[in-house]
Amino acid sequence: MFSKKSLKVKLPLYLVLVTTLPLIVFAIFGYSQLNNLFTKQKLGDMMNIIDTKYIHILDLLDKGKIEAANLASEPAVISSLSEYSAGEESDNSRKQATSYLDQILSRAKMTRKHPFDRAVPTRNRYDEFFVLDRDGNVVVSTNQDNVGQSLKDSEFVTKASGGEVGVVDAYRDGNEKVVFGFSAPIYEHENIIGYFGAKSDVGILALIMTGELGNLTGGELWFAGYSKSLDMYVINKDGNMISQSRVVKGDAVLKQKGSEEPLKRALDVNASGSRTTSAGLETGSREVMEVYKNYNGQDVAGASMVVFDQLWTIIIEENTEDAFAPLLKLKSTFVQTSIIMILLVTSVGYILGRRIVRPISDLGSAAEALSAGDLDSQVDVEHANYKEAVFLGTAFNKMARNLKEMIVSEKKVKEHLETLLGNIKFAIEDIASASTEIFAATSQHNTGAGEQAASINQTATTVDEVRQTAEQTNDKAQSVASSAEKSVKISDTGIDAVGKTIEGMKGIKEKVQLIAENITALSEQTQQIGEIIATVNDISEQSNLLALNASIEAARAGEQGKGFAVVASEVRNLSEQSQQATSQIRAILDDIQKATNTVVKVTEEGTKGVDSGVNLANKAGDTIRILSDAIGESTEWAQQIVASARQQASGMDQISLAMNNINQSTTQTLASTKQTEQAAEKLSELGTRLKKLVDEHDDSEVSVENVEPIKAAV
């Protein structure tokens, strides 16, 4: 379907694909890279904050453990606990220990940097110092209300009983206050005699988490570059918040579960002690920089770090919509810009398409008019708005003019071809007429040749009879020579034989003359056939020449002359066949002429033989008459008769041989005449086919007009 769309539609789409699409692909790629870079930068900034918080919290915990260990080794604390364990504790030693701890407690302040580089005290680092005996009972405390309280099941006892200084996880004390603490074993002579504990308010953790962002109480002074959805808090190993959330309204400490995903991911440590985050960042095992769902099920960008000794997780989170707001804004701007660019490029493409397509449309209209037969159709190139359109329109106009000239020229060629075809038609009609005449003459000649053959057969029969008579005469002459006594009878018989011989010779002479006349007539008819064949040959040569001219004219006519070229080629082939047929007929007629001349010569010799026979017969008659008058001379005359009879027999043999030759020549002439008749019949059929072919061409394509002058010329 798209391939059939107009260029007005295709060109804007092509421009969009060629210009806007690469820009969009490049922009998407750039946005993807920028998204990764911005995400890494955002999470990196969060991790920098977490690093700071981690250092502060770790410093707090390390100092707490150190101070707890130091205080556990103070002589006043050891002395007081030792006396208590020995049952020798006095109020003085307890007061002394309590006073010492109060002094230490009052000096342990949290401070923050003032804008003018002055250390500003904030709040106490610890809420309470206390000493436990081995059973976990509070012996000495800076809070006298807690003395005698049992903490044997608390982490103060469980962690310190192993001889280690540790951090006690956040919990609610007897006053429902959330605190965390530090514990250390108290040694005397390398024996644990009790435990030292220090409590700290979890508010210190909130101060550390928000102190650099707000006032001392964690107010609403937001960190530059972050939104109100930013949340920073600490969770313990159970996933509970142990510092106040900046987002959760109300008290969230040990009441609100934090995001456990950072802790789970932080514990997913690979063999190298590092891991690759979902943001493509490789971090240490305690660090997490991810995009995940928080405790409210919202997508957040967060950074966290785990304090592995306590499995506390320091977390900073911000909703992805706020964290990546610049990216979302950039994405919106990119979409809007892409839409504007597409609309702009489409508009430009549509305008260009109209400017380009309009000349092409005009050219198409002109071409359609030209195909409908309007040879005067032209394209207006004066108002074309670009060079290529002018060039294309000019070329089309030139093509239309040339086409018009070619069509006019082809019409003239067609008229000339029609005239030429008319000439060929009349020439073919003459060929057909001449072929018919040749066929009729040949048929008549064939009939005459048959009659001549019958006459020759009769003559041959008569000659045989005369030859037999001559043989009988010879026998009788011999009888006369052997017996003179029978000379009279033989003379009478000789007179009768001579009379018959004279009559037979006269008949032979008449038949030989008739044969000579028939042979002469046959020769004249053969000459007439030769003249007709010459005329047919001339007509064939003219037809061949006309067919050649027609082929040349058809070649000039191009596509319209192809059909006529086929006709001209067929005419030329038929003309060549006519020439071949006339050549064959001419050869046959030459053979007939030769055979006729031979027959004439033989006939002349037969006539001479007949004359000689007549003379001999006359002499024989005279001799027989003389025998009648002179019996005495019968022997001499009988010998003469024998000689004459022998000569007569020789002459009759010659006549018989001549008649046989005449019979053979007549047979050959008859066969040649049949071949001539067949060739004439083929020539007549060829003329009929030529005439039919020309008539069919006249009916289908050519209308022959005004050819009378040409016909007269032919």
C-alpha cells in the first residue's frame, strides 16, 4: 500500500525518516547515556552523604566502646564493684564512683561546627552510666532510680560476659524511652567481676542524620538539590527504624519498619567482597546504591551503608519522581521537541512535495493526453519552479513533437506501402493467370503427346507387317532363284507383293508424314510454352524486386510495418519458388525440344527409307514385268530380286529401328510433358496462394486505393 502512495505523502515521510529519525535515535541514545550518568551521579551524591553519616555514626560507636572500656577499668568503678561483691561496699565508695561517672557524663557532649568555626555544644552524648554485678543487677548508676534494677537478660550482660566491648542495640527502657548503649566487662585480677554500661538516646542518631541538614532539633531546613521526599534514617538488624524518619509523621522509632531491601542487598556479598548494583555501579559489600521499593512500596533512589558489627543500615532515600525530576523534565522536553521537529519536517516535506510533485503532475496529465491521441499536448515549462522540472518538461515537449513528426511520416509510409501492395497484388494476379494458361497448354500438350504415342504404336505395328512382307518377298525371290520353272508364278506373286509393298510403303509414308507434322506442332507448342515460361520468369523477377522494395519500406515503417514485412517476405519466398518452378519447366522443355529434334531427324530418315522402299518396290515391279516378258532372263532377274529384297529387308530394319527410337522419344516426351503439367499445376497453385495471401492482407490491414495508374504500368 505504501508503494502506491503519492509523492506528496512519501516525501514528508522520507524527510522524517532521513532527518528526524536519526536525531531521535541519537537523542534516545544520548538520553539513555545521560540517564545512566545522572543516575550514577545522583546515587553517588547520596552515597557521599551516607559516607559522612557512616563516619559520624561509626565514630560515635567507636568512641562509645572506647569510653565504656576506659570507664570499666577506672579504679573507682572497680573498687566500688569489688566492695559490693565482697559485701564491704560503703556509701562513700558508691558516692565516689557515682560522682566520678557524673563528671564523665557531664563532659561527654555532642558538638557541631558553627559557621564561624566555633564548636557549639549540642547535647549529652550519654544519658546514663551504670555498673552491673555479675548477676546483672545495677549497683552504681548516674540515675539513682535505676539502682537495684536487674538487667541480667539484656545485651549489656550477654555481650560483656564474653569479655568483649560491644554496642547494645536500641530498645525501650523502663521509662519507655528508646535508647542504645555500650557494654564492657569489668576485670579484677583478670577476672570479670561485673559489667559497665552506658545508655545513649537514639535522638543522637537523628541528630547525626539530620544535623547537617537542619537545626539542632532536626527542623525543616532542606538540603540544597533534594526534595521534601528525601528521607534519612537508620534501621537495626530487625529492620526497625532506630532513628526518626523525616517523612513519617509521628514517632517512628522502633514502631516503623524501614526499607529492608538495602540490608538484604548489602548481605548479598560476592566472593570478591564487592557487588554490582542495579544502577551499574560496583561497590563494596557494605555499600548499596540502588533503585528499589521502600517501606511504602514507592520507587525510590537510595544509597545505604551497613555497620556490620551491629547490622545497622544507614539509609537515604528519595522518590524517583523527585530524584530524577530533571531527567523526566528532559524527557518531556525531548518528546515535545521531537513532536515539533516531526511536525516541522513534515510541513517542510509537504511544501517541498507540492513544489516537486506539481510539475510531475502536469507532465503526467500531458502524457495522458498524448496517449489519448492529442499530439499537440505540451507541458508549461515557463512556470516551473526548479531546473529539473524545466529540463523534464522541455524533454517531454521535444519528445511529443518528434512523435508527431514520426506518426505523420509513418502515415506517408503506410500510404506508400498500400500503393506498393496494390502493385504486388496485380502482379500476382498476372502470375496466377499466366500459371493457369501454362497449365492449360501443358494439359493440351500432354493430350497431344498421348495421341502421338498411339499413332507411333500403330506405325510400328505397320512397319512390323511390312518387314514381315519383305521377309516373305526375300523368301520368294530365293525361291525364284532356286527354281526358274516357277518364275511365272513367282513373278505373279512378286507383282502382287510389289503392289502390296508399294501400298504399304505409301501408308508408311503417310503415317511418317503425319508423325512429322505432329512433331512439328509439338515443337511449336514447346516454343510457346518456353515463351510463357520466360514471361512467368520475368513476372517472378518483378515480384521479387517488388517484395524487396516492400521489405525496405516496411523496415522504414518500424513497428507498424512489421505485419507488412511478413507479407513482403512471403511474397518474396513465393516469387523465388516461382522462379525455381519456371527453371524446372524450362529444363523439361529443353529436354522435350531435344527429344523432338531427335524424332524429327529419325522421321526424316524414315521418310528417306520409305522413299527408297517405294523406289525399290517400283523396280521390283518393273523386274517382275520384265520376267513376264523374258522368262529366259528370270534367273538373272531373280538374283536381282533377291538383292533388292535384301536391300528392302535392310531398309525395313532401319525403318523398324527408327520407329523404336521414335517410340522411346515419344515415351520420354510424354513423361516430360507430365512433369511439365505437374510443375504448371504447382505454379498455378502458387499463384492462387499468393493471390489469397494478398487478399487476406487487404481485408485485415491495407486499403488499396488509386492504384489504376500503377496497374496500367505493370
